Amino acid sequence: MSSFVLIASLIFATYGVAVIEEWVSTNRLRLAGPLISTLRLLGQENILPRKSDRLFFEVGPVLLLIAALLSLAVIPLAPGLIVTDLATGALFFNAALAYVLVAMIMAGWGPDGAYGMIGGWRFLGQLIAYAMLVVMPITTVAMRAESLSTIDIVNSQEMLWNIAYQPLGFLLFLFAGMAMAFVPPFDLPVASGELAGGVEAEYTGVRLIIFRLGRMVLILSVSSAIVVFYLGGWLGPFGPDWSWSMIKILGVAALMLSGGRMLPRIREATLLAWSWKLGIPLALANIFLVGVLVLVVPL
Amino acid sequence: MSVQVIFLLAFGLAAVWFGIVVFRTHSMVRSALALLFSQTAVGAMFLVMQAEFLGVLQIMMMATEMSIMAIFMVMFMMDPGGLGEMDMKHQRKLSLWAGIIAFGGASGLALFGDWGPIATQIPDAGEQVRLLGIELLGRSMLIFESAGLTILTAMIAATSIAVQPPHRPKETPDKSKEPYQVHNHGGAA
Amino acid sequence: MFGSREFSKPNLLHGLIGRATGNDLRVLVVPGPELALAGGLDLMDAGLRMASGPRDANVLLLLPPLGDKMLNAASVAFAQMPRPRAIVALGVKNISPLPEADIYGELSQAGLIESVNSLRLHFAQNSFSNSVQSFDAPALQSRIEYTCPMHPEVVSNQPGSCPKCGMDLVPRETGTDTGQPEEKSVQKTQSSSNAAHAHSSHVKTAPAEVDHGEHKKADGESGDATAKYTCPMHPEVVSDEPGSCPKCGMFLEPVKAESDHGSHSHGSHSHESESSVSKLIGLEPGFMSMIEMTEGTPRSSDGLQMEWITVPFGPFFPGLPAGFGLELTLDGDNVAKATTSSFCGFSDSLENGPINAGDYVENLQGQMPLAPLTYRLLACRAIEAAAEKTSENDNLRDATLAQERIASQLRWLTNLGRQLGLKGIERKAAKLQLLIIGADYEQIIKLTPELSQFIKKVKATPFLRRRLDAVGELPPQSNWDGPQSIENNAAGRLVARLDDISQSLALIKKAGAIGEIKLAEIGNAAGHGHASVDTARGKANLHVELKGGQVISAKLDTPSMRHTELVAPLTDQQELGDALVAIASIDISPWEMRV
């Protein structure tokens, strides 16, 4: 029963993210939107570009989806509502999402299109910017929980959510998470205005469905990680645990997707400069600060 | 044969297979990513052997490292699309001998090395993480800290070499820039 | 059916998919979304979403005016669009080489909405069909020919065996370098959204797609005829085809006489490493060293040696003015070289001999769909100057000009919003533009507060100024006469354009009305005349020569013609994204460029 609830809620949440995504990008709310788009793509011709690296072209989107799904495996929606509670869950989340990069490089390289190729490699540059800002805030979260298990991390926030306990870490992780899920203004690899779709540019039909689905699951996964690490996961005053998880996750996804639309797409150079010159010192300071807090006021 | 052994064998074979692909393929990017998946398979072997932290760490680190290697290979080796049909094997005699010696050494070490008493009880994953942390801040601290510092130094040195000082004149005259250069420096004598 | 997918027996699911397709329309506008805006069409309102490229589109929307070059490019884009797809032509009839449009409509918002409704029906019924025709853009056509792997001089139209050695002939596409598979990443062009470029003959990046009227060898630039393959271990083994060495089975590596510049550099490395490395003592031939390999290849000013590729952006690139052909040679993701072209340029050569002054005015207006009244005014002024007449309602004419300037700046803002991913600005600027173009004096005055508020909002957009600060610095003494800015960068020009909107509004208010632009009666006047007009992009100049009331020669000088020269210095060594923003910041109109 619980696995059915888990799968159903993950599908529902993914669909929700897709609805929000369409809403913020077209300014129109269409509940059936993602369904219609999927149907359209299902009927679309599956074009294989000439001279493509067929293996990479096919594997890229699938790997993106698999990596995103694997990272979801360690996200608890409620106690017991988790695919697998790994003792190294927080690290595993990051390890799985490292393969998003591999998928993007493969998908960008495969079709043999300049836009896709540049998009794929751009994402590598982006990873160099955000990678440390994902790992270092996770470290402080784990420091407080004294565990890498995501269940333990949520339980450690019983008294006070991490967003209040380590707000700096939250901001850094939100920023890095948005870059990791390449939502605007960090959508450098799939930018329409700069690369005519970038990595997505050559994909059509079913392959594009898989790519987009992978991306939606990725956004869902990142927003659930933010909820688990900083917003107390399933913790809520009343009602069933999983509903709190869902509300928070969709809320964070909406925030990530809409917030970025107000800002111009970031420059690659600015992103790297800010991450390394500002982000990493702040993350180090955060580790120090939380280290002191954990020793002095263990909540 | 337990399920564990079967999986270990499967991932081991996958690691070796991807290792072979590294040299068999004719595309730079495929070669680099084959190396990545070879390393990922090794990480999966760690997982099968219930060394969870090591496995996850290996899987995570390799994705980034090999991708970075791939971009450097592509940037400098110029084999876009992998249709250049490049040969990945070079200095065959030397590498053959190096490979044989390294393989012999490694298998010798594996067979005849003193591996200490066989552990009967595997600590659970959480405990492993704790023990690893204690190890890193205990006996192995000096080694890891000096290794880390060395890498940091190398990184800073490499970066400072790579960065071109902004005001130093370029060594090679660049034709494409000429239209914007100022020519009459001295003026008439 | 050129747009349907083949299915012998469409079933219920196909009907559902067809309906879904009709409700999820992604449109590629030809010549471009600016033309839709300038023509008063609200695509969003009609339920159309802008596609980011041909692969993303299922509707090709054609709007007038369409030149041959544009139609050719459109046919390439149509060939790239995945089925099911449809063509909608508003206000245009002859669209060859494209196949017949699925829906014709009139050029108005009502016509657009009506067309979209029939389009929905069309997709619901015709998404799948059992009689499917394939469409090959003439610009893309290539022929398969057969050649002997050992004797490249043997070429046949049919498969068979070589008369010299009896080997089986292998197929290849004409124009493709069999020896240059590395062309590949450049070939991207074709598959990518802007392949439309591929047909223009100077682009040699997509050989498989280039029009093959001329035989390969006639193409002086392709030094690939000399491309040979050799074994890294056995230099005596030389072949014209890639393959493996008969002695050791190793892959043959390409050797080429000389590396050519940039676009071809993919392949050029190997021979370099080959020839120079073998001179080094102690290294086996074929040993790869990065230094050797990159010797002699073009080197950018940062000193880092990287692979160069040539990528076309345009004519339908979402972040650039539609119809503008930009070709960037990229060194990594830095721009090493930029060349520009226009797919919809004007011609002021009066091929059909002298024409009536009145017709000339109409003609020039028609050639400039993005600033019709501005150029109408320019033509009128120049002719009046030649006839030594003075027009009486200069103030009102200036107000008309100001109105068009506002519309032009708003279209520029729409493009900027699209390029930078600022959906809010993109939508709002497009909406205001639609309100401005058809508006009379009272309506414009009524719109003033909304416009001022929008200007304030754009100026206050977080990080926008910062984003634009670092890009688009013009070299000193460059020939720039667009909106004058305090800061010499893209941010400065954004502010200057916003201020231009405010000033134009003030000008209209002062004029008190908007005048019609009519050519003064000139009779049979003769003489030379010169006039200039401040367009939204800079000063446009026109020289005309009149004789007997007819224009016998004209010379037009537009701001975009001068500003395209700034593209190279602006983009030199800039990161790709920055380069595109810098180009957008100088607002080039391809309509104002010569063909």
C-alpha cells in the first residue's frame, strides 16, 4: 500500500511541477497542458539527425531520467514512505545527480549539433560553479543531524527547521539547486534565446518526452531535497505527513520556477565568479557557524 | 555462489569491459565516458561489498572528474562527433609492457599480500561512515591533510600559470586583432 | 500530404493525438515574430506559442513580404520540422519552393484567429494519413553517387564494381568530403535550427547540404581533394579512403597537405601531428602530443589552443533579429570571427529604370516593413528636396516618426526579453507595441502612463543592468549613431532606448496630432536631393536624382548598414552569450541591409 501511495504521489508531484512550469513560462494555467504536450510529442516524428552519435543520442535522455529518479529514491515523503533509506542518503542524492551532467554531455554531443554540444559543455561549466555549493551546505545539514540518512536529517529538525537554524546554508543550497536543475535564470544549457534550445534542440517525439520528463523529475528531486534538508520534510502541525511533504515540495518548485523568470539569464562568467568568490567563502563560513551552533546550542 | 558474488562478478566484468572500450572506440568522448562507466562499475563493486560510503563517493567523484577530462580531450584533441576515427592506442610496445608489469604487480599484491584477518562482521553503513570519519581525523590525518594541501598548491600554481597577465604584450602577433591595434606609437622623428 | 505522418490505419489514439497537436501549436514565424508584431498580429492571443527552432515547431507561419532568399531558408526550416506539421500563409500566395500552404488566410488578427481555428481542425483530421509525400528543400538536395575506395576518379551514378580493380563501389553524397568526416560538428548547422543558412554558397560548413550544382573540385577552397589516409605505423601505406592498414590493421589517419582556416580545422590536426612528430627522435610516429597537434592551427588571442567550429545563427534564431544571418566561428565558446548577412535586405538599384516619384515612395516603404513610415518620410523628404519643395506639416510628420520609433524600441525590448529569458518584459513590450502601432493621437496619450510605468519596471528589473554592463563596449571612434548613451555598453544603450521612448512620447504630445505622410506635388521637377531621418536605429540618408518627375537614381544609406561593421569588434573574443547580447544591443535590422 505504501509503495503505491509513494509512486502515485511522485507521479502526481511530477505532473504538478510540469503544470507549474508551463504556467510560469506562458502565463496561462492549463491543468491539462502537460498531458496535451505529451500527446502531441507522442505523435511527433522521431527524427534522428544525420551523422549523430546514435548511442549517446539515445542514452542521454534516458540517463537523465534515471539519474533524477535515483536521486528521488532517498527522498522521504513521510516516515516509511521512502524507496530506500540509505545511511549515506544525502551523499547518494548528490552522487545520482552528478550523472545529470553526464547525461547532458551525452545528449548534447550525440545529435551532432553545435547548439546542443555547446549547451552540454556549458552545463559542465555550470557544474563547476554549483557543485561545491551543493556539497558544503549538505555537510552542515548532516553535521546537525549527525547522520547522512535523510530520515535522520528530517528528524533532526523537529525542534527548529534548518531554514531558521542555518539560513545561509538554505540560500546557498537553493541557488545551487536551481543551477543544478538548470531552471531560469540558470538555464544556460537549454536557453532558447542563446542556443535555440541547446541540448533539447535536436530532440523530437518520444526522446523529447523522456528528456522533458527527466527534467521535471530533476526539478522535483531538487525541490524535495530542499524540503528535506531545510524545510523539515514531512513535519507539520496536523494532518497526514505526506500531504505536508507534497505541499512544501510543490511550493518550493513553484518558487524556483517563477522566481527565476524575473531575472535575466545569468552569464556563465558571473555564475562562476559568484560561486567561487562569494559562494564558497560563505559556505565555509556556514560550516564554521553551524559547527559552533551545533556545539553551543544543540536544538 | 551467492547473489552478492554474482553481482560482484558482473560489475567487475563491466568495469573491465568498459576499460577495454576506452581503447577500442574511435571517439574521444566515448573513450572518456567509457572510462567513467568503468570507474562507476568499480563503485558499484564497492556497494556490492557493502562499503556503501566508498561506493557512493566513487560513483559521485568519477562523474565530474571524467566529464572534465572529456572536455579537455575534446578541446585539445579535436575530434568532434567522434567521426575522426581516431586511434586511442599509442606507443603500443611501451604501454603493452607497462600494462603487463602493472597487471602482474597488482595481481601479485592481491594474491600474496598480507590482508590481515578476514572480517566476519561487517559494520552497518552508518557505523562505517563514523569509523571512516574517525580514521580520517586520526591515524590518516597527516596523510590526507598533506595530500589535500599538495593538490591545492598544484591547483593554484596551475591556475596562475594559465592566467595570462593582462598587461604583458602577446608573444605571437595576432593577425585577427590587427585592425584594432594602434600603429603609430612613436610618431615622426 | 507534406505535413502528415504516415500511418495506414489511423486509430482512436491518433485522433486524440491530432487534437492534442491542434491544441499545442508551436509556431515558427517567417520572416520573424517582429513582422507579426509590426503587422499587428498577437500570436499569443491567438493561442500560438513561439518555437525555439524548427525542431520545436509544428506550424510554419508565413507573412509578407517574402523574398526568394527568405523562402529558401524557410523551405530548409520546413524540411527540418518534425511531422505532423502545417504551413499557414497569411496574406501571401506564392510560397514556392515550399509546398502549398495548408491554410491561407488574410493578414489581420481576425484572419489569424480564423486560420488557427482551421489549423486545429486540420491537425485533428490530417495529422496522420496514408498518403504522405516527402519534402526535400531544393537547397538541401544532395545526390548519392558511387565511387571506388581505391580509385577516387571512378564515379558512377549506380552501384556496381570498379572497372579498374573490380572492388565494390561505395556510396557517398556529392559534395561531402569522404575524407573529412570531421566536418561533422559543423554539419550541425543542417540539423540545427538555422540550417537555413546552409544553402548560401559561401558557407562551406555543411557540404552535404550545399547546393551541388557545382562540382566539388571546382570549389577552390576545399583542399580536401588532397586528403589522404595513412597508417601511423606504416607510412608507405597511403589510401584515399579511411579504412584500416593492410599490414597491421590499425586505423588509417588522415593526412592533408595544408590546414585551412577555422571552419576546417577539425581535421587539420592529425596531419600536423603526423608530419612534425615523426621528426622527433625517440617517439613512435603517431604519438599524440597536444603541442604538436595544435601547431599551425589558428590561435585566438588568449593563447589557448582550441577547436574552432563555425556555427550559423539565423535567420530564425530566437535571440536575434529575424532574417539576420550571423555566422560565428567559435573557439571553445568564445567568438573568434563573426560574419553577417541579410536574408531580407533591400535593393536601391532601380533595376527597371526610372520610376515615378510616387511609386518610388511606395516601393521604399514596402521594402522596410519594420519602419515603413520612417522610410516613406525619408523618400518624401529627399524627393521634395530634389524638387525644392517644402512641406508644411513637418511637426506632424515628426510625430508619426516618433510613433514608429516607439514601436521599434518596443519590438527591440521584446527581442531582448526573449534573448535573456525575461518573459514578463517580452510579453509586456509586445503587448504595448501592438497597442502603439495602430493608435491615433488620443490613444497614444492614453497609453502614456502605462508606457512610463513599463519603462520604470524595465529599469528596475533586478540584475538586468548588471547583466548588460559587462558586454557591448564599442571600440573608440566607432561609427555609432544609434541612441546616444552615457555608458558605452549594452546597459547604456538599453537606457538610451527607454529614454528614447519617453522623448518620443513627449514629442507626440507637443505636436498635438499625428500627420499623414504624403508626397508633395512635384510635377516634372528635376534635380538632386538629399534628406536624412532619425530612425530608431540611427540616421538614415537618402540621395535621389529626379528627372521629369521620375526618380532615376537613388542611394540609400541606413544605420544598420553602418552598424553591421560593429559586429566584428563587438563580438571579438566574447563568450557566445555575451556576443549575442552585444549584437542585440546595437539593434540591427536585416531589412536595412543590402541583399
